[in-house]
Amino acid sequence: MKTITSAHFYEMAPEQIVFYQDICKHLSEAQKSLPVKYLYDEAGMDLLEHLSRTEEYYLPRCELAIMRQHVHEITSELGERCALIEYGCGNGEKLRLLLNHLVDPCGYITIDVSEHYLSETAQKLHVEYPALEILPVRADFTKLLPLPMLKQECHQKVIYFPGAGIGELHPPEAKTVLRNMRLSLNKHDGLLVGIDLKKDEDVLNRAYNDNAGYARAFTQNILHRINKELEGNFKPEWFEHQSFFDAQKSRVEIGLISRYSHVVNIWDEQFSFDAGERIPTQYAYKYTVKEFEQLAEEAGFQLNKYWTDPKRYFAVLHFKIKPSKS
């Protein structure tokens, strides 16, 4: 356990050997892939921040606009003495909107795989909100987690999952994560989640293929990370970024295409890549509000209210716990 100012840092993340095992497992399958969670290291988060400022990548602008316009109504639904549990930590602007408008918030737990961003978030928030108990947890939030206990008694806990991160999971996986969320909550708690809505295919293709090349650099960054942390010898320039919308599956598919036939070493393992071979790294599922409502309902949630931007590109949804049948 590490100390960050007055906040405790809870270390629950997989060790380096698990990273290695994960990468080897995915690269040994008939359809090679790379796990999306490993894209979000410090360098990846920095690239994502740059991508968020591009004209093409509409998601963060739309979500922030929704939060700004409806923050009073949203925090009214969350109620007094609410504890926020955030899945993933971004730049904090949306979080601060909530904290600044909540009545007497009693705690904040943030869960992410990036130690850098957790530490940075905890330190900044401690200065800005000295009375708020802040508990950063380094962990894979797709797993069922034992969350640290807050010192103060809260009227309700609300899991906050912004940024359409739930869309990176295949629907069955998303349902499992939602069920795990439900298991960590009580009957008076809730969920506030952002989802990217279905829209014109051209808008989606532009968003994930920005002219500045940040999406490409973000995808290739996982190869740099493997080289740095696992003594790999990937040549990232030998892999081309590819992103396209699959209308039938309602998802953007993102990955790398090997330009040449070659072999890569990762510690004591070797992996062969054919010219033209595709290695998926990420999916971004798009939903209608009704589709996601049904998914969440099957996991034990009940839609309370939702908010969208004027173009209906994005939605923020508030769920309560679905009443159990008597």
C-alpha cells in the first residue's frame, strides 16, 4: 500500500507476469488479438487526451456538453451524501462538475489500470476537495472487485462509468460487468453511465481515423508498451492502423495490419505475423437507448432517466437498482 498525500493507494492490478501471460495468450490464438485494457498506460492516456481534442472525435465534447447542460438534474437524481465510484479516470472535468454540484458528497473511489493517472487524479482532487475521502484503486474493473470501505456513512453509492467505456466490451462481457457492478451495490444505490449512440457511418469512420493520426498512434502504442515492459522487439511502423464500422454488428472495429511477414520476440516467446494479417485491439459498440436499457435490465438495473445532446450522438443514463421480485 502506497501513500498519496492523505489518500491510500490500493494496489489490485495484475503483475507484469500477468501482462506477459495475457499478451502471449491472445497472440497464440488462431485469431491473434491484443487486449484493449493494455492500451491505457500513461502514454496511451496522453494520446487519448490529444485525440479527444480533435474535430473528428466527437465523443468527449458531446458527453461534456450533456453534463454541463443537465448537471443540476443529474446530481438531483443522485441525491445527498452520495459516494461516487468511477470506472476509469479521464481528465476529471466531468467528475468535477458532479462533485461541485452534489450536496455533501461523502467519498470518491476511482478504479483504473494506470497508476500514473490514479496518482495524479488523487493528488489533484485532494488539493481541490480536502474534506472528500479519496480512494484510488489500481485494478481491472472488468472483474468483480472488493472495493475499499469509506469511513463516512453514505446515503447511496453511485457507480460512474463515463466516456462510453462500456462500449469497448462485447455485449455479453458488458452484461457481466454490469452484473458485477450490481453485486457491489445495495438496493438504494445506482449507476450513471455514458454510451455512444448509433449514428451515420461516415461520422463514426472519421472519429476513429482522425487526420492528425492520434487514433493510429493510440492503437500502435500497445506495441511500444510491449517492447518497453516485456522486452519485445516489435517494429510498430510495420503495423498499419485500421478502423472501420461494421453495420451488422453495430460496432467500430479497430486493429493493426501487419505490413510484412515477420517474427517478433517477447521475452522467451516468438510470434509469427503474415503480411496482411489483422490483429484486433479494440471494439466500440454503438447502442440505442432502448438496446442498452435492455442489457442493463438483464443485469439487475432499471432505467431512471437519460439525457442526450441535440444531435443525439451520445447519451448519459441513470439507472437505479431493479426491485427484486417478492
